[in-house]
Amino acid sequence: MHSSMSKIYFYRALISFVTSLIGIFVPVYLYSVGFSLVMILIYTIGVSLTYIIFAPTVIASINKFGLKYTLLFSAPAYLIYLSSIQFVTQSIIFFHILWLSQGIYMALFWLSFKAEVISNGNPKTRGNEIGTLQVIVTLFTAIAPVIGGIYLEYFSYWNLLLLASFFLLLSNLPLLLAKDKKIHKINFKHSDYFKLIKKTSNKKTKIAHASEGIELILSTVIWPIVFFIFINESFAKLGIL
């Protein structure tokens, strides 16, 4: 636990556990409380658009505050996201807070975390480091939905919220102990998106990312709802599945 990468492994393990406790169930939960498939797709598109809009702002935050603190900023955004699920049936405002906070969290987390891995890792052992991270993510994303499904089925979302919040706060401890590495300042503006779209040399990359986006919507939104319907709307069975 003295090395920077070990702290990142510990952080990623707990974050994977927290996001998988609830993440897979959000579209299904929205469906179960009466939201239509159209509204759920609007939620998904809203998350993606928020990510795109906030990405340049996150890069500016990394330049100003550093990687560690920008990554720490993601925790409050995720807590808002978790809390808004509790009240999503009371007002449409919480539905919009839900996709907005999730998109902001994703922008803060993914851009900062990937840069943390690159800056703290060793180029000679990059394959081993990424492989270790993938094993950690796979293990914790397999265990967490079983627990999350049981909580949703037999207890309440409030109990699951408290559990997830505890582990989310715990996950930030290794980050607080880690040193923040300085990286070269990155310049990226909203106008740079148009340059990337117009660029012809990355055509295959754009097709790959578009395909991955479609696959992600199917695997995280559509299929969980289909399975949920076929297993008589049981959160516990869905979590195990």
C-alpha cells in the first residue's frame, strides 16, 4: 500500500463495488417505478451529453487543481446521484438531477482516473497494471450486484444508499494519502470536438466508439430491463444473473 499504483488499485476496487451495487439497477429501478422506456433512453442520452459538455471543464480543473483533487470532486457528484434516486418518484426535477449528476460524475472520474493510471504507472509494466485493474473491476462488479439486488428486493433503497455512501467515502482515503503528480497542461476546448469529427484519419476509431456506445446502451439499459421482465421483476434474481 506504499506505492501509488497500490492505492489506485484499492480505490478502483471500492469504486467498482459502489457503482456496481446500484449502477446496473438504475434503468430497471426507473422502469419499476413507472418511467417509460422513452424516458429511460432520455436519461441515458442526458448522461452522455453531460459527459461531453463537461469534459473540457474537467480538463481545465485538472490543469488548475491537479488529478487527485479533480478525482476527489467526483465523490460529491456521485453522492448527489445516489440521493436523487431516492426521491426520483416525488418530482421530475430529481429525474433531471439524476442524469445530470451521473454525467458530471463520469466526466470527473474517467478523465482523471485514466490520467492517474498513466502518470503513476510504469510504461514497462503497463500491461500487468491494466490487467490487474481489469481483474479487480471484474471481481467487484460481479459480487456487488448480488448484494445490491438482495437489498433492493428485501430491504429498501435507503439501506442500499447508506451502504454505498459508506464505501464511496472509504474509497477516497487512499487518494487522500497519495501524492498528487504534476502533469503537462492539456488544452482542450469544446470547439476541438468539431476538429475531431472532421478529422478523417480517425474514421475507424469513430466507428469503433459509436459501436461501443450502442453496445453499452444495450448491455446496461435494454437487456437488464428485458431480463427483469422475464424473471417476474425480481431485483435479487437480476443481481445474481
